[in-house]
Amino acid sequence: MKRKLDAEEQILEEGMEQFQPVNAAKRQILEGIIDKANEKRSISLRLKSNDVELLKRRAEAEGLPWQTLLSSIVHKFLSDQLVDRRSILKSMEILRDSDFMLPE
């Protein structure tokens, strides 16, 4: 059974025939760009004391250093991967109450 591709996937599929590996010089340039993008930078940040304490408690419960947890939260927010649990639960409630059948 073949899966139907969306428009973006179809463009990628058609372009695969034209794929050519990157030469060593270009690869080194691209890796340098990636390294620069992943470089860490120290910043100063003022947060409410209570928020820092809550962050430290949550980090401890997760088994992470609090700075790592904070960095992860910022990254997820900026890459649209941060999920608000309440919004998901509210959406599920709306779907359940609508004609759409969602398993209980």
C-alpha cells in the first residue's frame, strides 16, 4: 500500500533524483555553521525568587540541573514544541463534547 504524499513531500520525492553528496569543503562549511548555531552563550537573567525555587524543585524531580531544564524550556518555546497541558485537555474536552468521536 502506497502512502499519499502531501505537496511538500512530493517536491522532496521528485528532487531525490537530483541529490548529490556535498563535497568535503562545503561539508566543512556547513558543519561550522551548525557548530556555531549550537554554541552555548552565558547570559544574565532576572527571575522572581519564587519562580527560581519552583524551577529548581521541578528540575530536581526531573533529575536535571535547573539551568538545563530552563534551557530546554526556552528551546522548546522558540521551536514551537512547548506544549501546554491545559490547552490539550481543553481541546480533548471540546472534541469529546462535539460530534467527533474520541476514545474515552
